[in-house]
Amino acid sequence: MSTQLTLEAFEKACEAVRQVTLDTELVYSDYFSALTGGKVYLKPENMQRTGAYKVRGAYYKISTLSREEREKGLITASAGNHAQGVAFAARQFGARAVIVMPTTTPLIKINRTKALGAEVVLYGDVYDEACGHALELAEKEGYTFIHPFDDPAVATGQGTIAMEIIKDLPLVDIILVPVGGGGLATGVSTLAKLLKPNVRVIGVEPEGANCLQASFQAGKVVTLPGINTIADGTAVKTPGSVIFPYLQQNLDDVITVPDHELVTAFLDMVENHKMIVENSGLLSVAALHHIQCRNKKVVSVLSGGNMDIITMSSVIQQGLILRDRIFTVSVLLPDRPGELHKVSGLLADLSGNVIKLEHNQFVSINRNAAVELRITLEAFGTEHKEAIMARLKEEGYNPKLVRTNI
């Protein structure tokens, strides 16, 4: 195996990245600890420079290059966080940086990458297509390619997170790490096992982009035929082939979580910790419901916080719907004065907060028999929603839930 990913290399990486990274101390979570029965800590790399852990691996990798390699110009492919890490690190070394990003990359990540002085090229729908184009440009223009994950030096830089976790929490039992291509999981699991062999390190992938899980099951690197997930930072079809042996040796397990659990995890983080964490960074939080945490000290690595406002608003809305805190109900009532007042009074008695009303007189030819009233309500949760529905039924309104659209 490589001369990287050794204890000596990790020590050098720690010294190097300390020059450019913030100290993201562990945050104890009362909320998730009560929920799981364990002691849950968060490693908030969403608060890191450039908003993600990726600056660690990018800076360390570039620090190991020769002056000639840096002077050729640096190129990489990334859905956003590695892009910003390379752009930031390249600026520190005075090197030119070209970043190829998928066309689906959120605008906030594109603009922040440009703001750090990098040239951005948009290509392909997913990371894998962007990476292929970046490699072509590297060969054509002579750039030095900085792989976002399939590089032992990059993985060594990412692994500095494990050094900090074990320093802050020496008795940690489980570390949960988001997985895209596997660079973060490689670095964290390898160093964690070197420092504390009995710690369990678990990789967490989106259900719709489980390339590492599929590769573990096959015993070799495989490429998924397609991917479908809201976790754009971990939307990777193929894990790193160079780092795969390290993952096989040091990662204890790989689990997956569905997208809808990332949506509700976002609400949990905002409401209970006042932190913005992007969908990929929430994988390690959603995973808490899938493992045995009781009486264990668990660290969830929050890998990044770069989420654009449009995505954020959509996730919040969907999260409120999934938690039954917003719902839409349809009732039929006679078209005569006072009927709307009766319904609104009933809802007020039950503390239902009306967000939107739609009154449709054309649902039936006989308006005296029925008009439709669609009410979008804010509730406290499932129990409150069910109480409202039951009361409407008792009053003879025959309520029906409809797809919420706010």
C-alpha cells in the first residue's frame, strides 16, 4: 500500500492542515442522545473553512506537490465542496485552479468556487461525467489533476478529522462517516484504527447512490448503472479503486438511508442545534436511527453545510409535511352563508393554524348540496393532525387528506 495513510503521514497532514482549518470541536447533542439512548456528539465540519471538510485533503495534497506540478495549474472535478477546497488551497499556494462541476451543481457552490479565484467549467449531469472531462482537460492542457477522493494523499488529509475526534473524545465507540467516493471514510477509518483499533467506523451512503455498499457486496469496485438522491455531494456511481483496499480493511460496515430521512434530519438539526447541514452531511445523523447506539459514545461527522436557499426551502417544506406539521384536508359543505365560519371556528377550537384556503364552487353541479373547501393547516405533529381529522369527521364533514402543495 501507499506511503500515505501511515501514522507518520497523518501526523504530517495534521501539522499541515492546522495552518488553514478551523477547530471544529465536538458538539454534544442532548436531542439525539435522548432519542437514541447513547451519548451522541457532532463533528461540525459544516462550520469549516469553505463550509466542508474537503479543504483538509485538498490542502494537504497540494502541499505535497512539487513547485513544477503546481505551476502547471491544478484541475479537479467536484459537485462543490472539493471544488471550494481546491480553489482555496490553490490560492494559498498561488496556483491556478480549474474546476469541472456537474451542470446540476447548486449555484451557491459554483459562485463560491469562483469567488475563491478558480475557473469553473460545467459539464455532465453527475460527478462521474465531470471527472471524465476533467481528466481529458488535464491530459490536453498539462494540468495537475487533484482527485476528490481516489488519492491516498487526499484521503490522508481528510483523515485528520479522526485525530481530532479521538483527541476530544478518547473513549469514542462509533464514528459515522458520510460516503460518496470514499475518501473521507478511507482517511477517518484508517487513522481511527491506527489510534484506537476497537473503535467502529461506519460509512453511510444515500439509498439511491450506494456504490460502496454494492462494491463491498461484490468484493470489488463496481459502477452503479444510475443514481438518484438529493444528497448531491455524495452522488457518485463508482467508489475509488486506489483507496478501496483501505476501505475493505478498516471500515466496519456500510449502511444506507433513504432521502426522506435526510429531509427530517435537516429539520432536527435546524430546530435543535441551529445549524445548516447539507443533505450529504446529514447522512451520519439519519444513520443514528439505523444502528444500536444505546450506552455508546457516537460521533456523527457533519461533512458540509453548503446548501442553496431554494433547496433549503424545499427541504424544510417537505420535512414539515413528512412530520405532519403541515397538511391539506378537503371537506364538502353546502354553499350557504355561515358554513365557512363554522369550519373555521371548529379549527380554531382545536388550535389548527390555517395557512391557505381554497374554495371551489364547481366541484358539483348542485352547489346547494356541496362545494369543496381545501384547507392547508399547520399542526403540532401526527397526534394533533389526527385529532383535527377526527373532529371534522364527527361533525359530518367527511374530511379527506390531499397532497399538500404550499
